[in-house]
Amino acid sequence: MSRNETLRRWMEEHERGPSWVARKIGYTREWISYVLHGKRPFSDKLAWALKDTLGVKFDDLSRTRRSPK
């Protein structure tokens, strides 16, 4: 499953929208919407922020190195 699909599924299951997610992880609603619609890349940095803050689990994240904060 792609990162976009994973995030969409998580948002549906938790009844949350892009604005809520963006506020929680320190991104803009516009950026999250762009990512969800494929207009911006779904970076490892964004995936780690979603995992660390909201607990979203991405299948491919364990294969990526985490960059220092």
C-alpha cells in the first residue's frame, strides 16, 4: 500500500481531515492536501512526523533511515 493510501485510510479510520493532521504535525493543510493528491512528494521526513506524532504505520518506513532532528 502506498503512503498516500496508508494516510488516507488512517484519516478515515480516525475520522480526521487534512487540517487536523497538518496542525498536529506542524505542516500546512495545503501541503498535506498536495501530498495526498500527488502534487508534492511524500517524503520520509513527513512519514516519520506522522509516525512519531500520530502513530501512523507505513510499511516502507522501516527500510528508510531516519534523519536526525
